[in-house]
Amino acid sequence: MSKVSIVECKSYNQKEVDASVKKAIEQIGFKIKSNSKVLLKPNILMAAKPDKAITTHPSILEAVCKILKEKNCKIIIGESFGIITKSPEETFKIVGYDKVAKKYNAELLSFSSDLQKEVNNPKAVFAKKMLLPITLSEVDLIINLPKFKTHTLMMFTGGVKNLFGCIAGGKKQAYHAETKTREKFANMLLDIWMNVKPQLTIMDGIIGMDGNGPSNGNLVKLDLIMASDNAIALDLVAEEMIGFKGKILTNNFALKRKLIDKEKIEVKGKIRKIKFKKPSTIAIPIWLSSFVLKRVMAYPEVLENKCKRCWTCVKVCPVGAMQKKEFPVCNKKTCINCYCCHEMCPYNAIELEKNKFFTFILRTYYKINNFKKKG
């Protein structure tokens, strides 16, 4: 039986967050052993200040550190950043983690500087062998601290998607290039979850992000903190709350691969309905022909009035589709629609543009197909 708790928390006031995080953990009956070595894996997509709601808020991190210190635990805060535009030290400082680390004597770790260990998983679908930071295998407890956000490629970034940050350095870009489709990417994320298997997941949903997240969406006040002993269970409950049922591929494939039994999820707290805008991209079935696929997918379009020519989009593109001209330009023939450029643009200077004619045709097809099914 997997347990998920939903606790109200209306602000990032530290006392309120402390009480809500403690309650969320207690409601699922999770016990932290004294003198444990614990790894905290927050969401640090980029060097963004806490009020941008792109990263896990430092008050969440501090609330967990406070509980761990009461148990005399050794704390490591680890992440592999989307792109290093700042040094790891400066990034940790900008997101507000340096003061928390100093206060609780926690180690700040960039996974890219950690030794890597090969993990073999015969049940994996995408990668039977995977390199992961050795620290993951050296700790007693892994606590996953995602942020409640949409994601232009995967629809939602929650407990499972947050673990992509355990992949070090350029290997993340390589995985984007190797997977190419949402379906393959979803299975790759589940393989990572199987290998990391965090024992506790606590999600920052006080202020979330909808629309074109995970960095350029709309801020949404959700007033909640969620916790679970199973990251997939947490994502399934979140999916129900925001009305994304059947749209989050990691959840769909987790059920198909029998990584979780949906009937064996126990929820503590109220499942309330939340108005949450989906990303503007369309989820394309894998069976569609490449001709149609290349025409209905959204492609990056650089807004020259916002672009600062920092070339971040060029650096993060795993297949070299974003090219240096007077301004960055996307080569649609090369583009694999992973949206790393949109995700990592620090100036919100990239829009995702779709071919309106082919998009209309596809949506009409879906409506007719759904009508036939209902009939």
C-alpha cells in the first residue's frame, strides 16, 4: 500500500511550512531513523530566485533539514543542473540553498562532480545499464523534493520527472537525443525512478506553475504540500487534482509496466480539483507518420525583442538544432522537439509555435474519433 498526504500550506512563512511538512510526513506514517546519511534531491532547473517558482523553495528544504537534524542525520543536498550558466556554488546561492546548508551543516553537491557508478537493471525498458552518481548508493535515505509544475515535453514534472536531475552533466542531453519521443522519454524516466527509488517524496505545491512550464509558465497559488512513500503514487494523485487524467505518460507507463497498483494508493487529506492550464504542445501518439508528426509538433521560435543572445538554447540543444545566426534559429529538420531550449531560456525569449492548419486537422481527427468511441 502506497500512501499520499495532502496538507494545506498557504505561504512560505517558515513556521507554517515547518508545521505542514511535518504533518505531511506524519500522515503517511514515515519514520526517519536517527544518525542516517540522507540525500535531498530538490528541483534546481536553473539559477533562478525562489520567487520565480522554478525551483523547490528553500523553506521546504529548511523544513526537511530541521527534521533531519533533530534525528542527528548527515545531510547532502544534490542536483545536476540543467545547464551551468553559473558555477554550482553560485547557483546554490541564487536559489537560496547556501544559507540553509550552512545553518544545518549540510553538504552541497553537484552530481556532475560526483563519481559515477554503473547500475544494472534487467527490468528497465530504455536502459538496462545506467550511470548514476555514486552518492546515491552510499546514503541511507533519499528524499525527493520536486516542484508542482507543468512540463512542455512531458506534460507534468512531479516526483518521477524530478529524478532526471540525478543524471549527471551532458548525459541528460544525450538521453534527450536517444529517446526522441515522449513515449521513450517517459520509460527512461521510469527506469531512473527504479534505479534511484527515493523512499520519501515531498512536493512543493504552495506556488506552482501551469501553462508552458517548467520555467516559462504561469505562477499558480495552490496552497498545498504533498508527501508520499512512492513518487509515482504522488504523481497519480496530483494528476487527478489538476484534471490531467491519462495525459501524463510516466503515470500511464508506470501502470502498464505494473510498477504500481492504483487501487493500492491510500490518500490522507482532501483531493480537491485545481484549475491548471496544460502546456500548449500537443501529445502526439507514436504511431503517427513522420510526415504528420513533423507538422503538428510545436517548434521553438525566438522572440528577438526578448533575446539577449546568451546562446543558452544553442548550448543545451542535444542535437544541434538551435543554430547561431544573428539570433538563434531552429533547424526544424534536425529538431527532436525536446524543448530544452524553451525550458532553459533565462529570458523567456522562446515561444513554441505550431502549424495551425495541421494542428486543426489533428484536433478535428481526435474529436471525430472520440465521438465515434462515445457512440
